[in-house]
Amino acid sequence: MQRIVDVSLVLRVYEKITRLGTKHSDGYLYEGLNANSDWDGYTITVSNQQLGLSIFFHNNYQFSVHDEKVIDTFIKQLERIDKSQVS
């Protein structure tokens, strides 16, 4: 099954993680999610303990796992952080 990902949601959460998270050697950590990018910024990755989601140039994306339950939980985590009112 091909899952459709709201790339704008992922980008908003990525921005929130890098703005509010704790910087470490592999990116930023916030609310259990890690965010990092490659050297030119064209590829970003948001991950937790179970999976990673990479967003590539032209809004292409790839999950590091294919377990639908794990992906659903991850998407809900993204949505929760996106909706949080922290500024």
C-alpha cells in the first residue's frame, strides 16, 4: 500500500523541533523526535526510536520501515507536535 504523507506537516514539525529542541551531534531532539538534515539542506530526516522519515528534494519521501502500525503511531506523534501551542 502506498501511503500518502503530508509533507507540509513534516516540514512544520521539523521546524518546531529545530527551534524548540535540544541540539546534539546528530541534529535536534524534541518530544521524542530527532530532526536532522544533510549538508545542503535538501534532505531532512525526522525519526523516533522505531523509524525514520526522510523528505527529499521535490517532496519525495521514504520511511525506514514498512510496518503500518509503527507508521500510524509516528504520524500521530507528528500531528500532536504540530498542534501543540508551544511558541
